[in-house]
Amino acid sequence: MEPITGKALILACSAIGAGLAMIAGIGPGIGQGYAAGKGAESVGRQPEAQGDIVRTMLLGAAVAETTGIYGLIIALILLFANPLINLL
Amino acid sequence: MEYADFFTKFISWLLTFEKNELILAFSAIGAGFAMIAGIGPGVGQGYAAGIGAEATGNNPKASKQSTMVMLLGAGIAETSGILALVIALILLFANPLIALQGDKLVLASSAIGAGIAMIAGMGPGIGQGYAAGKGCLAASINPDGSKPSLLVMLLGTAVAQTSSIFSLVIALILMYANPLATTEGHYLILSASAIGAGFAMLAGIGPGMGQGYAAGKGTEAVGMRPRLQPQIMRTMILGQAVAQTTGIYGLIIALVLLYANPLINLL
């Protein structure tokens, strides 16, 4: 069996960490879905304002997306530009 | 050994077992993880059942129609729980990992990764249950004209199913066509990547819940004003598509970990 060096341990933990980081995606999914639901509700109530409603919905959804993208960035850093092994 | 700490002792203890022993032990844990998905359908169907009871109380004459829609919606909400059950049963009764060639720790970790990935089914279960409740309410308010809202409910819940299907695909890849088993690299990194891929799929909980909420609200709105179905549905689908994004990010990270793992080359 290949020995487990410190570097191997760091890389293995980075793989798990990248996966854990993506759990952040739960939030934006729930939030944006809530926004989509309220958007559909409002269009039903005021169809003539559909353009404005959708614009506001998408703006808010974009803000809600940010934390999901933060999680993605950390996962990508862990995978493709791992700073931890340089600290060894 | 310089690194003879708890972790390395634990890993080398695991490696003293035969290949099949390790895979079967970890498959038991994986099967357990997969079943956590059952939380979702439980919550969602409970909500639908509550609304069903409420709707029957409000309009007893329409109880047949509203109960029918509730059961239909609850059936859809059950899907992700059943998908998780199937993965757990495969791990227990027809374990495909034993037959695969590769490192034992990598294959055993893949069983845990597949189980963790299936937990994502929690999201669609809750979301679709919410939509089922709203569909039931619409049927109770307008029993004869509930077709347009029922259509929106079916379409919206179908979209909400996406993330649990993504998870199923990752779990099946890990179990039947495991790319990590044939990858050259340190067994610890490959094993951790299998578990990490499973964790990444948990992001699907959010899109499932959110899209289900949107499906519910869309159903409700169409139930109130059936003539506006096209506009309401357009807004619902657009919003659901945006809500899917983080689930797709998770899928991409899982696929990178499985097929284009950048960590192996760093060692």
C-alpha cells in the first residue's frame, strides 16, 4: 500500500471539502424558487405588470445566487488552484 | 512511522480488511445515508395531507376531486424517496461494486458517496408536496375547472424532480461505471473524491424545494385565474430555471471530481 503522506491527506480532504462547499447551493435554490413562486402569483394577480414583475424577480434571484457562486468558487479553488499544498 | 496518528492508523486498520468486506461494510453506511432522503417526501406529503383535510372541511362537496389531486401530488412527491430506496436496496441486495476492478477503499467510498448523493431527494420531496397541497386547494375551490391548475402542478413538479434525477445519475455512475476505480492515483484522494462528489450533489436539496414552492404558487395562481395560465406558467418556468443553477454547479463539481480530477496530478 502507498503510504499516506501529509500532501495526500491535504488533497483528499480538499476533495471532501469541495463537495461540502457545494452544499451552500441549497439556499439559493430555495430562495430563488420562493421568488419564482411569488412571481407566478403576482403575474396571476396583475398580468399587465408581467415585465416589471419578472425584472424584479430576476434581480432578486441574481442577488440570492451570490452565496451559491461563493461556494462554487471555493470548490473550484480547492480543486484547481489549491493554495494549501504550497503552505507545506 | 512519522505520521502514525489516529487518522493513518484508522485508514490502515480499514485496509487490513478484504476487498469485499470493506465494500459491503461501507455499502451498509451508504444505504443508510440514502434513506435520509425520506425526510423530504414525509414533510411534503404531510403538508399536502393537511391541506387536503382543510380543503375537505371548507368544501365537503368537492372532497373527491381535491383528495384525488392531493393523492396524485403526493404520489409525485414520493418519487425521490423511492429512488433513494432503490439505491439502498441495490447496495444491500445486488451490490455492483464487488464485481468492479479497482482499489478497495475507492470502491467502498463510492458506496458512501452514492448514498450521500441520494439525500438530495429531500428537496424535491418537500417542494412537490407543497405543490400537491396547492393543487388540492385549487381543486377544492373550483372542482369543475381544475384542469389548467392541475397541468401547472404536474409541469412544475416535473421540473422540481430534476435534482433528484441528477443525484440518481451520479449514484449510478459511482456504483456501475465508477471512473475513479480505473483512475491512476493515490487511493486516499480517489476515495475522498467519491465521497466529495456525493456531498456536492446535496446542493440539489435547494432547487428541489424552491422549484416545488414555485410549482405550488403557479398552481394556486392558475387556480384563481385559469385564463392567465400561459403568463403564469412562463414566469414560473423562468424562475425555476434560475433556481436550478446551484444544483447544476453541484453536478459540475461532482463530475469534475469523478472524471477530470485535478487533485491527483498535484501529488
